Amino acid sequence: MLRLNALTLLQCQSRKSITNMRNPSRVFQLRIRQCTTNNTNKKTSPKNEFKFTWKSFAVGALACVATGAYFEHQKREKLEEIATNVKSYGKPSLGGPYVMFNQDGVPVTDATYHGQFVLLYFGFTFCPDICPNELVKMGKVIDALDKKKLAPLAPVFISLDPARDTLGQLKNYGQDFHKKFHWLTGTKEQISSVTRAFRVYFSKVDENDDNEEDYLVDHSIVMYLMSPTGEFLDFYTQRATVPDIVSSIEQYMKDKK
């Protein structure tokens, strides 16, 4: 029985060898398949593996910093170019006709101040700190320009709080600031009209439910410079210093001569 099995096995192997000899292409395919399998099983050469070094890290970091600095420089140059173009060619359309009342109850309009420069500020007399600081700043600007004797300049304050800034309140409030100030107020409709003309933002905040007169007014902190003909010339934010404002207005006054 064992011999029969051995013989049968030998015959099978012989038949397989003969079949392979008769079909050499099959032998070639099998060898290629074997070679491919062997190559796949081989480990990747360590020469192709990436090794971290502090030198490579430093080079990469330096490249990133240089690239970032380049794009930041390009961005800054673009913004400066845009700002220059806006300053040279663009001027917002601000201002317009208005009718108000001064601290003495006398009606005034924008035409009242024609023939002199106007430095205009919007605020409210119950303001705890910002308005007083800006009004003191305006007073210093007036004094500095008066010494130069270039052209008349009228400082004008327009109230954003008609409910509390009555004529009497404006008179009392004005005693603490420059004597040349013009203190203006009006009805809600009049104030709404003039603030739209100058694009002034204002809104009641921190209101007290138990006291309707206890509140603050959040508003734009800007001074507006108007020409003797009522044309808008420039504006100055809270960051503007007294010397900056004086220098700017002085140049406008010289140009108008």
C-alpha cells in the first residue's frame, strides 16, 4: 500500500513536471510571481528613512519665518497703498444743514457759523469722563490756534441727550470749559437729523428701571472740522493729540488763505 502511494505521488510530480515543460510560459509566470513575493517581503532600506535632526528643524523653522515675514511685508505695503489712495482721493460726505438752539435759547443753523472754521463735537453733559476730557482737549486746541492768529475757529458742542441737557443744564455745564464754546441742543427730531448728517452713532445704555433719568449715552468720539463755507474738512478721533490737531487745522487755515 505504501509503495502504491509513493508511486502515485511520483507519477503526479512527473506529470506536473511534464506539464510545466510543455507550457514554459506558465513556468515563467510562476517565477515572476515568486520574485515579486520575495521583493515585497524584503525590509525597506534604512537609507530611505527620514531621520529627525535639530539642524533640519532649524532650517525648516527659518524658512517658515522668512516666508511669513515676506507675506506680512507685502500685506503692509498693500494696506499703506490703500490708505494713501483713500487719503489722497477720498473724502466722506459729512455735514449738512441743521437747526438747533444755543444755551441762551437762540435758534442757530449751520449758516450761523459760515465765515469761520468750526470744530464740532457730539456728546452729553452727564458723561462721566470721556466728554469732559475731549472738551478740555478742544479748549487747548483753541488756545494754541488763537496764539497763531491765523483764522477764527468756533468750538461747538451738540448734545445727544435732549431729555436732560436743557438750556439751563448747558449753561451750568459750560462754565467748566473754554469760554468760546457754543452749546447746542434741540428736539429729538432735530438731533436725529444732525447726527444722520454727520453719521454719529449714539444709544442709551445702562438704563435704570427705577429712575428714567439714570442712564448713559454710548456715542462716537470724534471731532469734526468744518470750513468757513460749511464744508467737511477732517475729523479727529480720541487718539489724536493736541499738537496733532493743532498742526492739522493750522495747515487747513493756511491753505484757505
